[in-house]
Amino acid sequence: MAEDRHAMWQDLGMDLATHDQLCAVLPQAFGDVFLSQKNRPEGMAFWDMVVADIHGIRPAELVEAQKKGQKVFGTFCTYVPDEVVIACNGIVTGLCGGSQFWVPEGEKYLPADVCPLIKASLGARLGKTCPFFRIADEFVGETTCDGKKKMYEILASDAPTYVMQTPQMKRPKDIDSWADEIALLARNVEEVTGNTLTAEKLATAITTINARRRALARVYETRKNPDIIPISGTDALLMMQIAFFDDPIRCTEMANNLAGELEQRLADGVSVFPAGTKRILLTGTPLAIPNWKLHHIIETSGAAIVCEENCTGTKFFTNLVDESASDLPGQFHALAERYMKINCACFTPNTARIEEVLDLARAYQVDGVINTNLKFCTTFKVEAPALESALEAQGIPVLDIETDYTDNDVEQLRTRVQAFVEMLGE
Amino acid sequence: MAEDRHAMWQDLGMDLATHDQLCAVLPQAFGDVFLSQKNRPEGMAFWDMVVADIHGIRPAELVEAQKKGQKVFGTFCTYVPDEVVIACNGIVTGLCGGSQFWVPEGEKYLPADVCPLIKASLGARLGKTCPFFRIADEFVGETTCDGKKKMYEILASDAPTYVMQTPQMKRPKDIDSWADEIALLARNVEEVTGNTLTAEKLATAITTINARRRALARVYETRKNPDIIPISGTDALLMMQIAFFDDPIRCTEMANNLAGELEQRLADGVSVFPAGTKRILLTGTPLAIPNWKLHHIIETSGAAIVCEENCTGTKFFTNLVDESASDLPGQFHALAERYMKINCACFTPNTARIEEVLDLARAYQVDGVINTNLKFCTTFKVEAPALESALEAQGIPVLDIETDYTDNDVEQLRTRVQAFVEMLGE
């Protein structure tokens, strides 16, 4: 039984009665999706513990850190460089945005035809039903899509919000421009934290976050084995989702522990799926916690997800920051170069994403790709046909799924996924 | 009877049979909306003639110009600086995008939940049913919204397309960045036209386009008179819509002619609406030709539109380019400064737009504002509540209308507009 956190939530100004409704349903949802799985890696016990008290354990740590003078920065996007915040002794946290629970509140302020992630995020803040959204000293947004860009204007009327201008293209001058935005963020973080950024501190932070990238990539590496699937996609997703919230050093340690166990499973021939289970690469829009909908449907329909090409997957850890720069301008540029390699659909053109997905399909030896889109995510949706055509041209079957956070379409999706998986077996 | 243009359309590779369907309905639509109006300014005869042969007169001129070696650039947005194209002896033309006729074709390639302007534009190109989309040697896009930004990727697979990166903010460095984009566009236009840009030629082009701005503004100026409304909003809109297509020098001459006539009407007390007609400021998303839907509904519901705050209205001509710069870098910066004053919802924050709308409401002495949004235009839609609250805080009534190009909602809109106009009279 988790510790009672109501006093903390009250101190955070949360709407306790409404939040209790969420707390009442989350354990059941978690149990249905996760605990029903067989032969889970022992290393998942850490993430099970965290998620069992998702609005308690980490928020309590953040509150304690704030009491000691640390500042907390809430971020929405893998484009915001954690390194800059950490180097100023700040803490980065992910934010709530993955449940239908927060959507109706968001729709009070945003049009219904905005993606559920954006509506849930704003709803979680304005409805006072997310501790992370209460704790953060500042929110750091970016201009990666119209919906978020304009949502931040509403958020800014309620809380300190800093927005970075993400380039829309990837020319050399755009990388320079992103480096400049990172320098501006650094100045902002210095102001908020009261700490001065130095090249030495930033170098340490870069090393820390690169280590996290390596650890998460090490877990993913074990999923490439063509015969043994040592971890479900559902469990891997949970690790990734919580990586946005956790202390990066602990995240690295836990991911490395898990990777060690998975590597042993490969040596021992321990798979969580029967031999011959169809291997799926999931591509598209991010899956914020507790959005486990598609993973659960797919992995209870006779297939296994062996890779997630999205911001709660490979985009979070692929490519390291070059650690050789020794001064801040050089480090800002090295950060910009790494972050600008993320193939977000916000860029035009975004053909490198197609190459990356084809590479992932080969590297993870998948039988098919399920390309997903959160409803009303224009950028990913418009480029989907080009991606899907490129996959089909390589003989890789693709299923396109557009969905949101509701359960309305679960049975329909299950039917479609089952038909797709059956087709892969023919 | 207009000249038969079928030979030209065939040479342009158009789908004649489908295009004939459009040609068959347009005169009726034009007649219903325009020719039913009483006491129209004589100066409108020019625009009536142009629109009666909208896919003939100007396309024929463009084809002739191309035969003499001039290049035609199709543009989608008031942010693309005509001056640079004109200075290289190029021609800028607007493109088709204002009718439901083109939407189904666009929906073959784009999701249905993208704004009708974007779907119609792509549909007009790929369906081969718009001469301007066939004639243009190059299309020049911009990153003003997710839908257009990603649509250009599809367009680029079919035709030469150059995209400018519009900034997402309006800090001094963003103005510099836009100046840099204008310089890059200039290089592209030099390549396409084969002509070298000089400061002298650009200075002439700046003067030309400033003159057009002054002429269009002069027409609008006459609409500020609180007692006499010398021109309907419907007619003023037609002038604005065709300004995107016409030769800028002729446009200037015709607008000045019209302005002279309207000024005389003010002196003579000639109004096209009865005394006491409620004055409306229309704000929001652009109205591409032949989108006359809202103007027709509003002006046949007892109100008059006296100003359009959109890209087919004040945004097209407000603010002149500083003509004092004498070299290209200075001129590019002057252009950037002027264009960056357009308060597009693509910017974050976009609070200057609220101030501008309040100023327009005062200057045009309006009784109410109708704030419109094309379905699925996220940027304008998300900022609408802030704009509308600011107006209401000043005691200015606002009606919010979201619509598309179909006729499905016409009667419902008419009922809402009539109720709004009646309320203004209370």
C-alpha cells in the first residue's frame, strides 16, 4: 500500500476530489495491462513500484529538492535539452498528458480538434490534477507544432512559461539557430535557478545524459534479437515513459540493470513471447504515460512490439552529444547538432525519418510496422502516406492507426490489429 | 460572352471536363452574390470583368509573358515578398484555393481534418483544374502552419516548390532571420528567372508594391466613414482577392480609380446601405476567391462589413516597406521588418494582433466583430478566445463563426448572424 500523499497534494494546491478519481482507476488499469503479462523481467519491479505511486514518489522527491533550493522545469518535448537544466542544478520533469482523464478539462480552453496530448496537458495543469504540473517552477515549451505552440500561450497566462523556437527545417543555419536557442534557454535557466552555467558543469551534464541514452539504447539493443524477445514492448514503453520523470542517474542505473538481465535472457534463451510471434515496429506520435492502449491491444493480439520509433522510444535516446567541445558555445552547438537529428514531423522536409524507419525495420528484423497517429496531429498525419509507401516499397507491411485516449475504438482496433497480424503470418 | 479558353487550358495540361463543371457554376454564384447588389460603384466593373473570365484573362496574360521569357511564381501567403520576384522581372500570382470544388481532390492526398484552403489548393494543383497552378514555374511556400508546411512536401513531389522558413516569434533576431530568408529567396528567384537582382531594381519594386498598398488602403480608408458606406464589404473583398492575381501596377491604378469614386460618394452622401446599418469588422482566416460565403450571408442579413482583418484584407496592405535603404542587405531587412509586422496567428505570442483588432474596431467605428475561422485552422482557433475576450472587455460584441467551403451550414449561419445583428440594434 502506497503512502498517503494527500497532504502533499493539498500543499501543491491540487483538486483532491477530482484527482482521487484518477488515483482510483489507475491501479486497475496498470494491473490489467502490466501484471497480466507473464515472465516479466525482474528489473521491471523498479518501474512497477514507481508507477504504483506515480503521483507520489517522484513528486515527493521534487518537493524535497525544491526545499533545498533546486528548481524544477517541466518539459513537453524531446527537443528541450535536459543537459542545460541539469548543469545549472535544475531538475527536468515530464508532465501529465497521456490520459483521457485530463482531456475534458483541456477542452474547456482548447478546441476539441486539437490532439489529445495537448488537451490533456493543459487540462492537467488547469484542472490541478497533476502534481508535476503543480510542482514545476517553470514550463519550457517549443514550437514543434501549431497546437502546442498556441497552447503555451494559454499556459503562460497561468504559470511561468518559456518557449524555445524550434526550427522548421534542418539546414546548417537552422542548426546554428537551434544552438542559439539553447544558449538563450541557458540564460533563462541561469536566471530561474540563480546558478551560473559553466563549461565544466555542462560537460558533466552532457556525460550524464549521454549515459542515460546509452543505457536505454542498451535495453533496446536486446530487442533486436530475431529469435528471443526478452521484454515486452509494453514493459519497454513503461521504462521509456518514466525516463521522462526520473532522476537521470537513477534511470541510467535501472536501465543498465534491466539491460544486463535482458542480455542474460538472450544468452539463456528466455523469451516473453512464443517462438514465431510476429515482430512489430511501432512508429508515429508519442505515447505519454499512462497511454498503454496500443501496446496492450497489439501484444494481446498475437504480436510483439520490438521497437518504438517515437519520442517515447528511439527518438529519446538515439544519437549522443559530442563530448569534445570545451567551451559553452561549442557545447551549445554540439547539443544542437544532436537534438536536430531527431526526425520530428515538425520539420520540412522530413525525409530522414523515412530512412530511419527503414533502418529500424531492418535492425529490429520486424515483420510489420504499425504507424500510429494521435487524432489531429497534423504533421505526422500528413507525412504518413509517404512513410507508409516507402515501407511498402520495401515489402514491409504497414497498418495505419489513428486513435485518441478514449476506449471507444478499442474493439475496432483489436479487430484491425488481429487481421494485420494474421496477414503477417500468411 | 467571354472568349473560349479551352485551347489554352488544354495546352496547360488541364482536366478540361472537370474544369468545365467549375466554369458552369461560377457565373451563377457570382451573379447571385455580386450582381444582386444595388448601387455598386462603377469602378467595380473592372473586377466584374476579371472575375467573369477569372481563369481566362489573367492566365492568358501570364502565358504571353512566359513566352517572352518571364517566370511566374505561385504564392500562398501574404508573407512571401512580391518585391523580390518583381525586381527580377518575375510575376507573382495567387493560386486557386477558395472553393469546395477543389476540396475532394485535395482529400485524396491530405487528411480530411486539414483546413479547406490547404485541401483546395493541393486539389486544384493535383486535379489539374486551376490554370494558375498549371502556369506557375515555381511555387513559393512558407512555414506559417503545420498543414501548409507539410502540404508543400506533397506539392514538391509534383512541381518545383521553394519553401521559406517563417519565424514563429517576433524577436529582433527573428526579424534578422526573416531578412536572411528573403535573401535566400532572392537567390532562388535569380536562379529561376536568370536575372540578377540589384538594389536599384529592388528599390523600384518596393516602390511599386508600396503604391499598391497605398491604393488598397485608400479604398479601405473610405470605409471608415461612420455615416456613409460607399462600398459593400463583398465588393471590397473581391478587389482584395483579385489583387493577389493582378499585375500590381494595374491593381494600383484600378484601386486608386475606385478610391476616387468612393471619396466622391462620401462627399455626395452616397451609401450602398441604409442609414443605421450595423457595421461589422470581420476578423480571422483568409477568404480566397471565390469564397464569398460569409460576406454574402452577413450583408444580406442587415449588416455591412466595413473592414476585413485577414490576409485578404488589411494584412495585405497595412504598413509600408521603408524605402530609404540603398543596398540589398538593407532592403532585405526593410522588407523583413514590414512583413514581420503582419500579425499572423502563426506567431507566439501574437498579442499585437489583439491590439490591432481593437484599433481597427475603433478606426472603422464598428458595432460588432465577427471572428471567423476556417475549420481545422489551429493557430487562429486557439487564439480566438483571447481575442474575443479582449473585444468583449472593451464592450465590443463578438460573434465567433467556424465554417468551411460547403453550403451545409449556410442557413444555420444566417440564423446566427441575423440574431447577432438584431442584438447589435438593441
